Amino acid sequence: MLSTSRSLALTALIALASTTLAQNPTPPTPGRGGGGRGRTIQVMTLTSPGFSDGGAIPIKYSQAGPERSPALAWHGAPDSIASFVLLVHDPDAATATGVDDMLHWLVWNIPATSQGLPEGVPQGAQLPDGTRQISVSGPYYRGPAAPSSGPPHHYVFELFALDTMLDVAPVGAAPAATRAAVLTAMTGHVRGKAVAVGLFKRR
């Protein structure tokens, strides 16, 4: 059993620690690709004329159709940014490892002057304006393909506004590694973000 003097000392130490934590709380840890401590990530708007947020993605943008990428438009980007990154993925479709999900499109180094992407972005690891792209299938948009036997899958379109360009080359044979490299390079440089979701299942 603790002596009275040791018990009082321990009580005083706990009280001091509690006061210190209350006065100096631990700052929140930024998420992957976050803006970092003390940074505010501006909320942006991402839309498509092809489908509404939370609505069904038309066949023509899927693997059952011509598989053209949908037109996208964004608004509310912060000032003094250097590029945009677009990540399109299906969180309902786990990869073989079960840790990551299906990468349908990753587009980075989109010029800061851009306010959207046109329908049917051409294939190619690097486009004339410096934009780079990759998907699970190659250097192009990969459309939705959720089976008809289950519920619709959620196809998440995430747009990030960065204060830098990314020195990451697309590796066609290793899309997962390229995705990881892009997300790592984004860390601490995100200044704005927008999200839109489309639903799809084969009929």
C-alpha cells in the first residue's frame, strides 16, 4: 500500500498532467493527402453533366458501352494552386489483397487553369498539356462494371487541388504502385477537395 506522502505526490502529478493536456491538446493528425497541420482544406464542388451526384452513371460511360470518360466540371478552387488530381475508384470492389479498392482512373498534373475535363479524354500516359493518367487497365479511363447480380457499386470521383506539380511517372504495369506514389507525393500539398459519387450495375 502506498504511504500517505507518496499517495499525495502521485495525486499531484496526475492533476498536473491533466492540466497540461487541457491547456496543450494534441493537434489533429491530417489524413492521407491532407493539407497538414494548421492548413485549411477548402471545400470545392465537382459535377458532371452526364449524371447527378448520387445518381446512376449512364451505360456509355461504363464497360458495357463505348467506355468514354464523363465530362467533369469543378468550382471553388483556392488561389495559388499548381495542379489538380482526380481519383476515381470503386470502394465496393476490393483488390486481390483486400486492402485497396479498384482504381478506375487516376489523373494528375492537370493544369491549375483547368475548370474541368471534357468527355472522352484521349488515351495516353501523358497528354499534350502535361496531364498524366493511369487505371487498373492502362493509361486511360476504365468504366464501371459492377455485376447485375448484386447491388449497384459506388464510383467515387475525388478531386484534389494541390500547391505543387507531382514528379511521378505513370507505370502502366504497376497501377497500384503508381497510385501509392501519387498519394504519397500529394501529402502536405492538398489545398482543396471535392467529391462526387455515381452508381452503376450491369442490367
